[in-house]
Amino acid sequence: MGRYAEDAKQLLHLVGGRENIAAVSHCMTRMRFALVDPEKADVKAIEGMKAVKGSFTQSGQFQVIIGNTVADFYNDFVKTAGIEGVS
């Protein structure tokens, strides 16, 4: 596992688990989630994570700001979650 394995595990739990993720992808600085039930995401706890710089919802996507290392974080996240995302 990579350097973000523990953070990825924590984020997976805080977004409501694997079963709450319909899709996940990333852009230059953010993880983008399509959540089955957005209410299950613990936004306050997510924003309290050291690796997270903020979050917001736009156009039905829950976006978590990671920064320039988002590609590495994303790779660890999909390995931890056991899902395939779209980047």
C-alpha cells in the first residue's frame, strides 16, 4: 500500500463505506464521489482529516479537496475500497 493507505481507509469509512459509493474519480486536486446516500457522509469528520483541505457538493457530486497529490491518494483509495473508479 502507498503512503495514503490509512487516510484512504478512514475516508472510505467516513463517506459511508464501499456500498455508499456509486462512482469515484479525481481531477487535478479533488476526489469526486457520486454517493448512493449523501447523508451518510460525515462531512465534519472528513474535513477534519489531515490529508483533506476541504469539501463541497456540486452538481450532485461530493468533492473532497486533497491537493496536488490527489492521484496518489486516489490510487490508494481505490485499492483500499476494492473498487474501480474512473479518472
